[in-house]
Amino acid sequence: MSCWMLSAERIAQLSDFVCALYEAGYNYFGFSMPESLTRELWDCHTTRAGISRQKVFEKLHDFNMDAYCGRYKSEEWQTAPEKPDINTIYHVRDGEVHQWHFDLLKLLSCYLHQCSEDATYNTPLFKALTELENILQSFIIASMPQYKAAQWG
């Protein structure tokens, strides 16, 4: 298996979504942040209700860097840059599943795949992000017309 660093832009898109989910939660997205991820991001809080997008970006960048350096036994650990300005992946929730849900799921799945290394795989952050991936997958499936049309029981 190989491992690579996601671009700063892609990590920024993921961190932006995580922050928006933390701040807006169920009422905006239709699903909530797993409690385990809230705990893992505790050091990224800025106020009682706010979270630093830069700190979350740095945490996700550093986690990917830990996996990369662990995989290749590299000493070339690089500090996270400033979070780049990006276009958000997510859009307003209307109760339907849209392409952006799939784009976000694929980004999260790719990120987790790159972080599936000995140095990071068994950490609480990896487990919390995997829980978020499962929540997003379940939301997508349960919102699809084919699922809604299937017989219950």
C-alpha cells in the first residue's frame, strides 16, 4: 500500500466541512458530528461555541503528514501552511442527496486511506474520522429514493 499527502486545498475542503458540521450540525446537514470527533478537536476551540478553521486544518494536515512520514520512515516532516482559501464542497441542505455528498464522502475516504498507516491507524482521531465516514455513508444511503422505496421488514 502507498501513502501520499493530500494537497493543502483538499485538506482545507475537508477541514472546512468538519468545522461547519461542528458549528451547524444536524439542523444544517441532517446528521451530527460524532462525539468522538468533537473530543478529538477540543484543542481547536476558540470560544465556547466556535472552532478555529486554521487549527482544524493544521490538525488534519499534521495527521496526514504523520502517516506519510511513518510509512516512508521520513524525517522530512513539514509544518502545515496557512489554510488556503477554497471553494466549499458542501451546499445548503434540502433533504435530498446531491453530488456534493458523494464528493465529500470520496474526499474523506481518500484522506482516511492515506492515513491508514501504522503511525496513525489506531489513534482516536483516525477512529473518530472513520465514525464520521460511516455517518455520512449512512446518511447518503438512507436519503436515496431507492432506499426509501425499499420495503421495511
